[in-house]
Amino acid sequence: MTRRDTAELAHRLGEHAEAVCRHYLSNGRRSGNYWQVGDVRNAPGRSMFVRLRNSPKGPAGKWTDAATGEHGDLLDVIRDALGLIDFKDVADEARSFLAMPRSEPEPRSSCGNTNPVPTGSPEASRRLFTMSQLITGTLAEAYLRGRGITTLRGTGSLRFHPRCYYRPEDHGPTETWPAIIAAVTDLGGRQTGAHRTWLDPGGNGKAPIDTPRRAMGDLLGQAVRFGVPTSVMAAGEGIETTLSLRCALPDMAMAAALSAAHLGAILFPPTLRRLYVIRDNDPAGDGAHDTLAGRAREAGIEAIALSPALEDFNDDLRHFGLDALRAVIADQLMHRDRLRYLKTGGMIR
């Protein structure tokens, strides 16, 4: 990136300075026109100040740590809060954040209550996402890594809630469990729903409940999105299946539709020219592929199936490893996409 590109990216982040701080510096809080936190690595405290609005003293997004004398912009915040090294990863994360739904802080009354919204509504899903935190260093990150999913940059659509409500289907008492919260968005980036995966607090996979996965809000046609699509993207059913493929193709934009029925109905970005359909090896997966591929071709979009060796790509990743998954994917990608996306593991050919 040129200096001009970097400056433009920092400026765009500055236009959403408070949202950036709430997302990456979640241990801080707003104080007037500043966000206060312990340091740029999101430690609790009050020595670091991030300017939230343009002022005669400087542009929004600039920060200073009074304890250390460090200073910088919001690109530095993203780099240090996530522990990134390569600037490309920082820039990719920033672009992913800018494409995310804007979850504005909820207005608080004098007694600390918020206006009630219908359970399961899009507004309820937005509030849940707002109340959740970055997955870095949480049980959510540990769970995904335990499933073999280690490529987590650009996953700003995922958050973690330590005590997410769960209502049993037998009308038993409401429970609370840790959960991964995924934002479901439309093509414009507006959040329309959320998906919850409840986790075992002891780190033993999913929570021991009847339905550890549930979605809420308006889902038809929408998806949980990773990366910003251009002319090429991939779409699949489940979040873990899609993230597993993303470990092999980290630079390809992807979308998880959350079910076979919703995959068949997913909407296409206007820039899309080639769609990889991530299949699950079951009758529902076959039906979803056929429906989505047919719709894509009618829209003038090339549709190509990506098929796992086992039931889904997470099974492939966990049983065979990443290099073997890359080999399976390489044989199914268009040659130009192999050159563009398979840049590691010796799989370009």
C-alpha cells in the first residue's frame, strides 16, 4: 500500500472511531470526546486516550498513552490489540471491520434500562452483538482453534458473550452459557440477525444442551460474512465449515448462510462473477448446491462446487490437516484462482 492508501484507510477508521474503540479496545469506556483504556493492547485502565471526533488538536482516531508517551492512529490500535505483525493483515482486518455492520451503543435511561424489543427480532440481534466482545483470548477463540480453525484474521463478524441466555425448548427455566455470537448481515452490511453457538465453560466443545446452535432475526438471503467480496467468493452452510475452507484460502471472501435452505437462497453481491459453492456431503447439501448453482447461472455467475472428502470441510481439516485440505481444494479451483489464493503450502501448480 502507498502512504496515500494508508492515510485514507486511517481516515475512514477515524470516521467510525468510537465503533473501532468499542470493538478493539473493549476494556475501555467513553469519557467525553475521548475513549479511555489502559493501553493500545486493550489492557484495563485509563492512561490511553483516543480522540473520537475531529478537533483543533487533531483528527479523530489519534491516540496518546500518557503513561508511556506512545501515540498513533487506529491502524496501530488494530495491529497491537490483535497482535498482528504484517501490515497486509492489519489492512485486511481494517477493511473487514469497515464492511461490518455498525452496532451503535444503546441509549441508556437514567436508571440504566433500555427499551424492550421483541425477542428474536433484528433489533434484538443487534443489541446482542453490541453487548458481546472481541473473540481474541476468549473461550470462543479456544473453541475454534480446537476445531482446527486457526486463521482468524478478518473474522470481525464473530464475537463472544460470556453469559448468553438460552431458553430450553421444553419451556424450562432460562439458562446462561458462554456463546459465539455471529452477525448476520445483508449485502449492504446492515445486521439483520445473529447466530449463537453455546459453549461448554470448561472448554469441552459445545454446551451440553439440546440445541447448542440457534439463529435469530431475518436470515433469508443473508449470511455471516468474512472478507469483502469482489468478483470471486465462496458460500457454504455452516460457520465452522466455511471457516475451515478459509484456513486454506484466507484471502477469498466467504459467507456462511447457516443452513442448507438458506444457502440456496443467499443473495449475490453485484460485483460477483464466480461463486464457489461449499458442499456438505449429504442430501441437503446436494440440494442446496443445485439450487444455488442454478440461481447463480441464471444471474450470469459461474458456479463451481467445492466438495470435501468426508462429511464437511471441518471434518477434512481435523482428520487430514491443512496441507491435505489445500491439496483437495487445489484440484477443484480454477487455475487462475489457484494462483491468486493458494499461495502457501507448496500447492501452486
